[in-house]
Amino acid sequence: MAEIAEDSASKHTIPVIDRMMEVLTAIEQRPAGLTIRDLTSELGLPRTTVYRIVNTLQHHEMVRRDDAGIYHLGRRLLTFASHVASRASELDLVAICQPHLDRLASDLGEGVKLSVIDDDGILVLAAAQGRREYALTVAPGQRMPIHAGAASKLLLASLERDVLDYWLIKPLAAYTGRTITDPKRLRSELARIRRLGWAQDKGENAPSIHAYAVPVRTRSGRMVAALSVPFLAGTEPRRMEEIRLAALETAQAMTKDMPE
């Protein structure tokens, strides 16, 4: 009976999508990536077929090709994965927060982003682009340093002590002269962030980029994400305060839209 059911199911599949999944699976299983020749040999498919599949996947950012002609999984898969993660917890943060992100980006003219922390670190879950001159470009699916940046520090500050210990045991890379790489200093900074209720980046990830980050919470008060607004160094203090207050107001509006 199982064989009959399997045969029946196979009649309702699309062969080209099956081939596409075989290509993605092969690349997934090889962290160093695969060339067209590797894929042709491993999958037993014609070279032209493999080329057309990876070319299409690359067009949709599902795979990327490096300078050596080796294909790797693409960043867009991170965006898809983030939606799966949010639905698994019965809270679709993107659906709830995207309208607020769009409104904040429109009001401020700056790019804005929503970040979460998972087993692999900091993930930009959603973003909206600003139209202001020199607005910084942000994109969902990006992975950010665990310890450098306003959103990263804010998310670290929300962790239970044992989970925080896990991250701080790892080496902390210096991206600029302002990056905090000493775990003791970082713990002090995280304690300060908890007291303030928001975080600031003064060029920790890139010298010319500053940012504010504020917590996004459920109605019960549990922090589920960080809303952040990056902007160029040298921004006037009055403008910086406008950005911080607008971010806090938007995060509060997001919380109101959270389910009970």
C-alpha cells in the first residue's frame, strides 16, 4: 500500500521542481559549495539542465555564485527560514511588524530593520528602505555580528544568564576600534542597556554607521525582536533624538498589534 501511495504521489509532482530540489539539497550538503561540473556528476543530469536550474535559482537569490564559479545557498533562503521560525512559535512577526516598519521608514526617511536572535546568532527578519538622501540600505536575511551593533546588544541583553554565557564564551571579533571585545565590558554594557530599555551603536560594526535599537515585546512583556534604525555618523543630536523617540513609539505600536 505504501508503494502504491508513493507512486500516486509521484504522478502529481513537477519534474523540474524535483530537479531544482535535488540541486539545492546537493549544495546544502556541501558547505564548500559545488561547481556546475560537480552538480552534473553528482546528480547525473545533463550539463545544460543543471546550468539552467542554477541560473534560475541565482536570479531569484536562492543560490549565489562566487568568483571561482562555485555555487552556494543564497541569502533569500534565510528570509524564507525566518518566516518558518516565526510561524513555528505561532507569532508571525513579519506580518505584524512590516506595516509599522514601512510607516517608520516613510516618516523618518531612514532604513529600518527588525532583528531576532536564534541558534545561529542575529538575523535581520524584516526591513524597510528609507527615501532620505544617504539613507542606509537594509535587507532581510542578513546575518549580523552577535555583539556589535545596537540591535545585537539589545537582543543579547534580553537573554537568560546561561544562554548569554554561551555566546560570550566565543571569541568576540573587533570590527572597529569601538567594538567591545572584552566579555566583562560587554556584560557591563548589557546591564546598562537593560536599565535604559534601549541600545545605541556609535560605530561598533562600521565606523560611519550609528544606530538606535528598541525592544519589540508581546503584550505580556516578553521581548521577541529588536527594532533598529541605522544612520550616518555625524547626524545632529536633535535628529538622533527624533529617531530614538520614533523607534520607541513604533515598537509600542507593534506591541499593541500582538495577539493576546
